[in-house]
Amino acid sequence: MLNTLSPAQWEKARQAIDGSLIPYFETSDFIFIKPSHQIIAYPTGNKGIIGQGRFSIIKIGQNEQGTPFAVKIETIEEPVSVYEAQAKKENEVLTALGLEPYVTIKRRVQQPGAAHLKPTYLTYYYGAMPFLKGNNILYAFTSTPPTESQAIAIALQCCEKIKEMHQRGVTHQDIHAENFMLEENYDNPSVTVIDFGKAEINTDPKKLKRDVEQLWKMFVNVFSLDFLKKSLPISTDPLTLDRLMMVLSEKLQALIPPTEPVLPTIGDVSTRIRTLEEKLKTKRAIEDNARKGNITSRPPKNRRKPK
């Protein structure tokens, strides 16, 4: 992480960003952006790169508290309006899910070694997501295939994550094994959904069903849960998320070996018998004394205490 950042540097960045219309501040070593309520820093140049695409790079960054973030920097070509419309749509989804929105910043760029040329302006599209350790499910399962029970347990977590999105009024629309990050190990998994580029604020039953169908295909093709073809064919009507989760849960329960009852030892039985015999003996003694008039079954009368 960016351990070299001092409190003074964070304060300088905060003052610069708060005093500017652009949520962006740059030094020779770090770039600071403020997508919403917090400032996130990442290194300049070729430092900190953890991923790269055709038009974007992903760098490791962090907020002032040291929480790591994956920062996506995408160079936007003209016309910008198309990207801004997409950014607005995706930000609505991210806000609904309680995640950091993307921020679009137009920066003045001077080409290296071309000081005599007029500076150009490029638009950059910044996104910051919590940094996730681990790998996507496709990579993880290809590298080390899980057992059937492990795969089902992870599949149920995937369903839970999509269900949470649906409850917030969001459909993902691009469900596949590379869009689920898997942390920890197979026996203690932690699943996170990523990539909301095609997600929508939409509860149309057809789009909800499409998410479920995409989950079903992922479970059969990547998780190798072929029992779904018979237990819950994709042609099932209605094919709902709750129904898919129920079939997975029932299969997982069937795979778990039943626990055998713990039988008491001979010593435990002997102790219990002695206890019962002592209680019976005491009860009979009380009854015999009651019959002889030595003990009355009625409670004693209240007596006045001497003054």
C-alpha cells in the first residue's frame, strides 16, 4: 500500500480538492481523487498497476485510513457524452448498492517532449472499488476444482449476493464466473460481485429471470453442478432465485453425513441409576414419616416473631 503518504500530504490534498471544482489533485508521486465522501490516493507513472485493459488500467490505492482500493483509470475518447451517459447510469447502480460512484475528470495534458505544442485535454473516467484479495471464480475453480459440497456452498453465496442486489432494485445482467471474486479458501469462502457495467435499476420480471438463468448456466458449466439439469431444468416455469436456492440447499444437506447420536457410557448409566435410587429412597422415607405423624404435609403456620 501507499505507506509513504504522511498526514501533511493528505491535508494538502484535502485542501486542494475542497477548494477546487474538480475532485482531483496531483503531485509528483501521487494522484488524489474524491469520487464521493472520501479521498483516495494512488501512485503516478507505472507504479501500482495491478491490471490493464484496452483503454484502461487498474492501480492499487488507499484512503486516508489505509483501506485498500482498486482504482480504475479509463481514458475516454470523444465524444464524451456517450461515456457520461453510461457513467450516470452506472453511478445510479453503484449508489443503490452503497458503493463508490465513478467520477469523470477532464485534465490538461502536455505530451512529453512536445512543449512547443498546444496542451491537449483528455477526459478520464475514475472508479474506485474496495480491493479484493483472491481470484475470480473461473480462475480459482480452473486452478483447483472444489468438491461438490464446496461448489454448492459457494453457489449459494453467489445467489445470496444477487438476491441482495434484487432487493435493492438492481439487476446485474452480466453474470458469469469472472464477475465473482472469491476470497479465503473453499471451506471458508467469501464471494463478492463485481463489474456493474451492464447492471440496471430495474425490477422487470424478465430481467430478474435473466439473472437467474445466467446463474444456472454458470453453476452447470463452471461449478459442474449437473444435478440441476434434472432437479431444476432451465426450462422450469417459474425459474426463480428462491427456487434455485432451495434446490441447492436440499442437495447440500443430502451430501452432509448425518451425525450419529452420542451413546452414554456405562459409567454415565451407573451414576444416573444411583441418583434415581437415592431420590426414590428419600421420597419413601418422607412418605413413611408422614404416615406415622412425624412430618405433616401441610406448611407450618406463620408465627409471630418475638418483639
